[in-house]
Amino acid sequence: MVWIGIAWVNLPLIPILVGPIWAYQSFIGTGGDYLGNGISLVLGFTLMWGWWSVNVGAWRSWALERGADAEELQWRDEAASLLWPRGHFFEKTELGQIRARLRRRNRPRS
């Protein structure tokens, strides 16, 4: 399941990061345009993080539905650099974690 996660989540990251820079250079920019290249880099990074945030949760759900042990999945995927360690600041940017926090926050108090 780790290899599927790497293919599903991590393989598209480099093209997503480089795509806006390549498109800008190919269609608009010149080699010395640092502002346009910087904006393209920030756009690529934002798109890349968004891809990871959405797809790592979808992949985790897919793996758990197929019988993966949650703790072992976390441990193996941290080792493969697919997931952040539990409690890490960047783990909190995963869309599934954000949804869970919002559900807890909006739950009626008893």
C-alpha cells in the first residue's frame, strides 16, 4: 500500500510544482524575469501542497478500507516520507485533519 501511496500522492508533485514555471517560461516570460518566475514558483508550491493535502487523505481512506492497520500505515508512510509524524504542524494541513477539527469544533456541547 505504501508504493501505491507514493505513486498516487508523491509522483505528481514535481510536475505540479514545475508546471506553472514551465508554462510561464514557455508562453509569457523571459529568462531574467524574477518576479514572474517567483510568482509561478509560489503558485506551483500552493498547487502542490493542495494536491498533497487532498490526496493523502483520500489515499489513507482507501488503504484503511482495504484492511490496513492504521498505526502500521502511519509508521510505514512516515518512513517513506508520505506522511508527517502525528502531531506535527504540517500534518494539520491535511484536508482530512482540517475536516475533523472543524467537526469537533462545531459539535454541539452536551
